[in-house]
Amino acid sequence: MTSKIRHVTVDCADAYTLGSFWAKVLDQPLHEDDHPGDEEALIEAAGLLFVTVPDAKTVKNRVHLDVQPQDRSRDEEVDRLLGLGATLVDDRRKADGTGWAVLADPEGNEFCVERSEAERGQ
């Protein structure tokens, strides 16, 4: 018997708030038992668990998420995520349409926005 990854766990200052941000990013609901002030918040369909911890983030993430828009372009998705509260950390988009954007969620966790499947097929 082997193991499987059940969750990717993100330590954070406010599990519910950060989980809510990612729920909007992924258009997936938080678990029905999660409420403001809870120490944990789960996006079950994505396997993302947010856990409130007392430690602040101090260094670059060793593991990060790469998101790929499903119904819009990379650039449209970057704009949408900035509107949700993300910040642009590093813009690696190229004039020829390749590349990606490095964003940070409201607690400073870096993630990348890649080109959509349709853009990759061009």
C-alpha cells in the first residue's frame, strides 16, 4: 500500500480569510463547517487546508501553486486575481505571449498564473 496526498496545508494568520480568498480564486466553496474565526478552513475539492498559526511568513515559499485559467486568458486571470486582493510580485510574461506572472495572496504566499490551455495551443 502506498500513501496519497490528502491536503496541501498552508500555514497562515487567518485560516478563514485566506481560505475565502483561495475559494474565490478557484471558484470552489469552503467546507460547510468552516466559519470566521475557525483555526482551519478547507477547500475540499482542491485539497487545500488553511491552518492558523502564530508564526508570520518570513521567507520565500519552498512550494507554491501554479494556477491555470479555465475560461479566460492568463492576463484576464491576473487582472481578476489582483482585484480579489493578490499582488504582482514578478511579471515574467513575454511579448510573444509566453511566460507567467508571479503573484502573492493577501498573506504573501507566492503563486504563479500560467497561460490557459487555449493560449498554450496557439
